[in-house]
Amino acid sequence: MQEPVETRTRPQVIADAAVHLIATEGLRALTHRAVDTAAGLPQGSTSYYAQTRAALLELVAHRLAERSLADLRTLFGALAAAQPESDPRAQDEQLTELLAAFAGRLVDRSDDMRARYALVVDFVDREPLRGILTSRSPLLGEGLTIAQGAFSRLGFDLTSSQLQDLFVLVDSLVFAMTVRGGAEPLGFDPSAIIAAHLRGVRAGLG
């Protein structure tokens, strides 16, 4: 959910307008003038905070990363609040439900997801955008340790690689649902895919 206008800084207002522009009209439509218009700001406002197109893209990437971090914190909070199950099957179901809800929240922010995927596809090899935008980047350092502890508490002792792969899977499902308008048009059940992956990890296959 986007913050009320009055609580956002001018760079955040600009970044949010740019996100919406990318999501609805594509990267080619992203110009300083177009962002000023979309944000309802005087012409020249965007160029004041981001003088070049590269700087504007980085501003957008950081804004998306801020919200991605907030999403992860929400997930970690849900993991911490969950009452651990003792039965492995119940543990699988519990974690599947939490991850599916997490994926659903991301799909609900379709503008953010579409903009992020557009940037990833076009700029994945360009620094610093690659480090900001890749799905694995929030799961490094302290964030990785927190995530591993949260999952361990619910019955899953995951290696760094297993945890990153799990989030890449969830990210892939979000991508599929975002670009095709939800899970139903695609004819698959995200929860079933997550559950199958978790069973594979528990069986030593992941």
C-alpha cells in the first residue's frame, strides 16, 4: 500500500510516479517531463532530483527496494508470530500458507512488480541496478540470518542456497501472476507449487 501523499518526500513522489509510468506505459515512456506530469509537479522537478535518466532509474530502483524490504519484514513478522507446528505435514501447510499470502501481497502491488520486472529485464547487467533489483539481494548478510532463523523456528533448517532458491521460486510465481493477471488465467495453483517445492526440500531434493 502506498503512503499518503503528505507523508512522502518529493523524491518518493517522483519515484512513485515513475513506477506507475513504467508499469502502465513501459520504459520508453519514462522521461523527466512525463514523470513531472504524472506526479502533478512543475516541469523541472524530476530533473532537480535526478539529472540523468540513469539517476532517475536508480531512484526508482531504490524506491522499489524500500518496499521489497518492507514486504520481507511483514513476512518475517508473520513467521515470528506463527505458532510452530510439531507435525512435518502441518509445518509444510503452515509455511505454504504464509508464503502464498506473501506472494499474494506482491501481486496486489502489480505496478511495483511490473516496473521491477521491466527494469530487471532491461538492466540486469548494469550496476548498480542489478544489485538493487535482483530477487536474491534482500537475502544477504543480516537479512539472510534473520530469514534462516524464522524458517528454522517453523521446522525448516534451510541452507543459504535453499532459502534463496525458495524466494526465487516465489518471485517467479509472482512474475507469472503479474504479467498474466493472476493465477487463475494461468491455470495453476501457487500454493500447490510452493508445497511441492517444500516437500522436495524436506526430502533432500532441493
